[in-house]
Amino acid sequence: MSTAISTATFFHAGCPVCVSAEQQFIDALDAARYRVEVVHLGEQKERIGEAERLGVKSVPALVIDGQPFHINFGASLADLR
């Protein structure tokens, strides 16, 4: 039986809350099930619109197969503009 690999995107801004969340959540994802991309919105501001379209309101946030999960409130996307 073949299992499809899901896409997970972790959006963050590099703050201590984001770094801690990245270490805890990304390490916990099963690499056999998830292809993970980490996006630092402080350095990749051109991706803020993408994060908004995916439903991200604040960072850190993890989006799995289009479903956003807000982990903790580090910064709103408006603060990153």
C-alpha cells in the first residue's frame, strides 16, 4: 500500500517563540508522511501574501495540506509587512 506524502509549510518570523515551535513541531512530523518547508517571513516577505491566502493570521503557524494551525502568537502578519 502506498501512502501519499502531505505538504507541511511552517511559517515563522525568526523570533524565540517561532524558533522554539519549529524545533518542537517540525522534529515531531514524520518525514515519511510530510514534506516540510520552513518559510522565514522576516527574510522572505514576498511570501506573506501566500501565507495570508492559506489562512495564516500570525506566526508561528503550520499549514498542512492547506489547513492552517496557529501554534502560538509571536507576531501578526501585518507586523511583518
